[in-house]
Amino acid sequence: IFSCANDYADLKGEVAVHAALLGSRFVVAPRRNPFAMATVYSGELGDGGSKEWFNGNAFLYVTCGCDISKRHTDVEDVSLE
């Protein structure tokens, strides 16, 4: 079970790593986490006057195993067989 903070970067990056690099099998597709943190962090004003923000555990997804044929060729098999 995995959770991530934000949909705009964290979710996209983590799903890309699981799908394209590791070949993970998704048991539960990414969705809003009903148990996300109640607080939201707002950072300093950035370029263009926008604030960055983070909401811990905002999204949830579950993987179980992987499809080795979909795993990126540079990923080393470290299974303990």
C-alpha cells in the first residue's frame, strides 16, 4: 500500500516508476485517500507569486507483484529465490 502527497507531481512520478520501470501490478488504481492528512502545508511564494502546497497522504494506490516482461531492462532482479 502506497500513499503520496500531491497529484501534480508525486502521483504522476510514482505511478510512472511503478508502471514503466518496475512493471508493478496495480491491485487498486490511484485514487483520493479517504484518510489523507487533515492539514495542508503552504510554502513560501514562488516564482510568479504562487504558493507551493502539500497534503500528506492525499492519494492511495496498491501494488502486488510485477510483470517482469513490462519491467525496464535496467532494473536488476534482486529477488531472494
